[in-house]
Amino acid sequence: MTKTNKSSYTSNFFGKLKKKLSHSQETKNDIPASVITKQPSISSEAPPNPYYSPELTNILFLSKRGLSRSPLAREVMRKLLHLSDHFGSVRPSARGISDAYEFCPFDKRMVHSARKYGYELKGNARRVNMGDLSSANLIVTLDQESEQYTKTRKYYIRGEVRPIGMFLSAGSLPFIADPFERDDSTDANNNYEQIIQSVEFGCGNLLKSLPSLV
């Protein structure tokens, strides 16, 4: 190809490119500005969630280890709430007060016994922190140790504190028995079943009293 032909080819190429770009700009100019600049509106409000209420009430169950009694109470309360008018507005949680059992698996014997009653205990023990205490509208203590724990941390507690004994039948022990502290003569299976029945009774009365507590 001669020099003249190369120059002609280059000129034609850039001429076509310029014409194409010019046509593209003219097409864009024909589009109304409102269409170009309009952006899809994004609502700042989250979509409604039937399982959440802005007036969410937090109930915190506390026990010494957080391995058996408090997770059991949480699951019992969850089941009761599911069948009540409070479903979606109350969130139960479970914690222990001891560092020694942080992230330990739940008590296997309790897991097995609770399953017979229709409760699935899954997860690990979690130690309560100051955030848990301050965000709880109601703290239910299941043993003497957790009751004493709340008394020494009143500064962080904004809600109400109630021992589980308040919701048990008259003449009952003020707290739920510790499954790890029993006589050798006591049958372990019967012991766990009694604990489950006591927690069910207490949580049932707690639910009835809930409007006056929070």
C-alpha cells in the first residue's frame, strides 16, 4: 500500500469513527433529561417483618453455668410464646454467669431429656456480658448464684429482675434445682424430668404475668 493510500485509509477510518460518536451523542440528546437523571427511589424503611416488633421485649434467663437450666427455660418460653399473643414481640435468651463454661456444649443429659418433652436444645453455653444485662427488659434468675450476680451489677441493669421462684407453686423451692448437684441416691433421669416440669410451670406463670412485669 502506498503512502497516499495509507493516508486516505486513516482519514476514512477516523472520519467514520467521528461520525459514529456524533450520532451516539445526538441519540443521547434526544432522550428526555428526566429519564437520564431519574434514579430508582430507595426507601429508608425496612420491609415489614411479621416476626419482629419495634417494641421487642427481651427476657434473659440466667443460671450458674448456662449449660442446662437457662437454655431449657429459653426453649420452653419460645414454645409458649409461639402459641400466644406475644409471639413476635418477646425475645427470650439464655446465659450463664461463669467464665469456666463459656462455649461448652449444653448438658447432654438435659438435651436428651428435653427432647422427650418436645424441646430442642442446640448450641453452646454463653457467659452473660454487660450488654446482655443492660438490654434485658426482664431478667429471670434460676439459681441463687445468678440472683446474687445481678445484685452486684445493678449499675448495668435497666429492666426488672425476678427469681423464678416467684412463678412457681407455693411451697416450692425458690430456684430450679441444679442438675449437677444431687444425691447419689437420686435417679438422674427423674431429676431432669422434675427440672423440666418446674421450668414449664414457672414459664407458664411468667407468660401470664408478663404484661405487669415489662
